[in-house]
Amino acid sequence: MSADIRLLRWPERDRDDYERLAAAIERVARVAARGRGEIVATVPTGPEEPDDVERAQALLDYRRYRDAAAGPLAELFGEPGWDILLTLFVALEEGRTMAPAAIVESIPIRPAVLMRWLKVLASRDLIWTSSHDGQAMPDVVSLTDAGVALALRCIGKA
């Protein structure tokens, strides 16, 4: 009795398993023939693990997407302190400092709210600010070492 005739008597599930096995054996035989009898195959490496900056940027992108989808209800999801830390972390890792105006552009936040949060974050030693001539609005904002450490702890779990 040939294999084809025997297949007609098998349940459909077994026939599918047999056909998959036969196809796999045929693929292995072709690969072996190309490698002069040796099985030559690459080991799949899987997806690359994103680095911390990519994670932070993905979090920011998701938050912007969520805010856009929520429309006028986006204020229900507001976490200005976290948005500011993420934005400053990405900027720092890219070798940039940020002015408050640039933060306001990248985060949908009013300048007055930004200033309140900058004071809170600075009082907790998570950011530093620099201003000239005693201006209320700083010229430059960046993360401190403690701010970087906090961002890394939070991003590492994302």
C-alpha cells in the first residue's frame, strides 16, 4: 500500500500533520544538498531589544497618540511631570538641552503649567535650570543625575 493510499484512510488532522512533516523533511533535504550534505542554517536572533531612548520615545509617542485619540478628554490622562522627564531624557541622550519653549512645543502643556512643574521637579533635584539676568523663565532645562536615574528605573520596566 502506498503512502498516498494510506493517507486517504487517516483522519484529516493526521493527514495535515503528515503533509507538514513531509514538507519539512523535503526542506531539510534541500538545505542539506546546498551545504554538500551538511545542514547549514542560521540561528534566528529574534527581535532586537530597544534601548532606553527608544523606549522613552515610544512612551512619548504613545502618550501623544492617546491624547490625540482622546481629544478634549485628553486632560484626564495628564501627567505633565512624567512628560517633562521623558522629553528631557530623550533630549539628554541625544546630546541636546532644551529651552522651556521647546518643551511646550513637544508636550501639549501651557507655559504656566510648565513653570509650576519645573519648580516641583527642581525642588526634588530631578532637573536643573539655568537663566540669565534673574529671569523667571529659565533659558535651559536638563535632567540631573537623580532625574536620569529615575527615568531609567521607570523606562527599564516599560
